[in-house]
Amino acid sequence: MKASHTFWNDASVPIVEVRYTSRSAESYKAHCHREFCVGAVTEGKAVMTVRNSTCVLSPGLLAVIPPETVHSCNPSEGSARSYLMAFFDATWCRSIQEALFGRQEHFIPPADFLVDSRTLYDSFLELTEILAGDALPLEKTESAAQFASELFAGTCDLKLPAQVKVRDGIVREVKEYLEQRADLNITLQELAVVFRCNPYHLLRTFKQAVGLPPHAFMLNARIERAKRLLLEGMAPAGVAAETGFADQSHFHKTFRRIVAATPRQYRLRSGK
């Protein structure tokens, strides 16, 4: 089977890029990246060398490489392997770490280069699927923040301080902001800038108060508006465009998941 390489990046989600390589026996020279790198072998094995430390990477394990750290990760004995790599913006990673541990002077590297956690491994695979799919930019940035926070909390050798309280009233303001702009591709970083708070704290506070993360709340607002437009007689294709969905297929899938009926079925029920 011929090796393949797929790259994902999105201008609306500039905090992370993803690479998926399938069935490759290619080797690489030692190198480094400006980003914080997380890697997972999904098939086969790879030999990872970080500085003077060498280990074997196999499915179920994560490789975590701090920025500017020289490393290599090559196939075991020339055999093919498949793997995923995510490259997280280092400045963004520091913002997540500061949300967890308080202000720090430098990036805090995980205690080990190899993370043996099936939970984090599965979360990483789920994150890459979300990033490469048709989810809203808000969901993609939320998912990245959630994964990074879980990874740093579980692997960095620092204690978590008491939770920082986000100012009163912010949840109501965020809800209003999302409802008024539900047709736009808002990101978690945008919300954090507008409301002058850390993105991770905002995500956690909003979810605790509302029961939904911001992206799910915004999707629900889109669907509620879509229902009104359908009842007014607008065709599903027009509703999809009016409510900010990338295409009619994504609108149809999301509407059915939330309403338990297709847009056309819902419109017919109204007699329109």
C-alpha cells in the first residue's frame, strides 16, 4: 500500500495544524519545531529519540515534544507506520498553562516525552477528527483548549492552584454575544479577547453555568433561528446560508441531530 501524507490547517483556527501520514517507512533526520508537538502512532511502531533519550512509540502512547527541542521519530526496523502529528502554537499553549498554573515565565514542558495514557491518546485522536471535520471554528478551538488543558494538567510537574473566579455576569453577556452573532464563525480566542479573560477559564465557567460549551449553545441558537425561518416559508437551502452553515449538508445533519427531523420534514409539519 502506497504511503500517503495529509495536512490540515485552517485560517480560522490558527492555533494548531495537523499532519496524518499513512503506511510510511520514510525516515527523518533530527530536527525541531517552533510549535509544541504531540504525536500518536495509529499503526505499527516508531523509534523516537529526543535529545539523548530513545523510546518506542506504539498505539496507545503519546509523544510530546516541547518547542525548539531536537528530536526524530522513525519507523522501527524499516517497517511502515501510520501516525498523527499536531503542532500547537507555543504562545497559545502558554496561555493554557497560565490558566491552569498561574503566570509563568516560560513554557512548562511535560515531565516526560512519552505519555502512557489511553484516555489522553483517545482524546487526541478525537481532537484530530474534530479539527479535520466540518465542526464550527468555536468547537475546534474549544476542543483544542480542552485537550491541551487535560494534557498539561496530567503531565506537567506543577500543582493546580485554586480555580480563578471569572467576573459575575460574564455568562449572560457571552450568551447574548453568541445569540446575536450565531451566523458568524466565532472562535474561543475571539470570545476571550472580547470579554478579557482566559479562554480556558471562559470555557469552563460557561459550561458549568449553562450545561453546554459555547459552541453547542451557538449551534442551538442557529437551529432556533433556522426553525423560525422555515416556519416563515424559507427554503432549506436559503436557511442554511442565512444561518451561517458552510453548506446545506452540514445544516441538514446538524438540524436533524438537534430537532430529530430534517429541515424539510419540519417545514412540511408547519404546512409551508
